[in-house]
Amino acid sequence: MKLMRLVGQVASVLLANTLSISVLAELVVEEGYVRKPIPGRSMSAAFMTVRNTGAEDFIVTSACLEGAESVEIHTHSHDDGVMRMRQLHELTIKAGEAVTLEPGGLHLMLFGIKELPESPELNLCNAERECFSVSLSTQSLVNK
């Protein structure tokens, strides 16, 4: 009898954990795009609004983009009239809130681009390697 109760409790905990993982955090990317690199360059940036529609904060600790060797989270700061860019090692997206990555502010810096697909896939991951994937559009700085 005790063994059956223990098995039932373990099953309940496992089921609750399985169900809760899917509703704790849910990221929705709005208006996401990647700037095509300037000819002869292998780096660029990605911009978007990331909305967390889940019940728990999601802390982005890594990202990868199809066509780029590496991706870093960056921000801009102004020090004595000089704009500086610096890497952030994590980006918190609070439950029920959104974070906007835009030119002159937070953004994803892309390195080692050789060939960029028209709709590259972006993965935003936390320290537990839970990732959210989305396809981004590409935009050129040069008018066609």
C-alpha cells in the first residue's frame, strides 16, 4: 500500500513538472529581422521585440542564428558623449513583459556570417538549455 502511494506521488510530481515546463515561459518574437551584412563584412545585428507570455521569467543566456558562427547579446551606452557597445551575458525577459532589441539599444550581434539564409532560424536559450526558435526575415541596409 505504501509503495503504491509512493508511486502515485512520484507520478504526480513528474506529471506536474512536465506540464509546468510548457507554461512557465513562452516567448513570442514580434517584428524580428536580421540586417544583411555589408558586402565584405562578416558581422551584422538582429532586432526584434521578445514577449514573454508565460508565468515565469525567462533568462536568455545564449543564442544562435542559422548562418552565423556566434551570437552575442549587446547593449549601447553613452559615456562622456561616446557611444560604446558592450556584451551582456544574459537578458531577462520578465513574465508578462516584453523586451525590445533595436538599433542604438539592446540587440543581438552576429559574427562569422558567410551566407545568410533569407529566413534564418534564431534560437534563444536559457541556462537549462530550454530554447525557443523563430524564423527571422532579412533586411538590407541598401535600398533595392
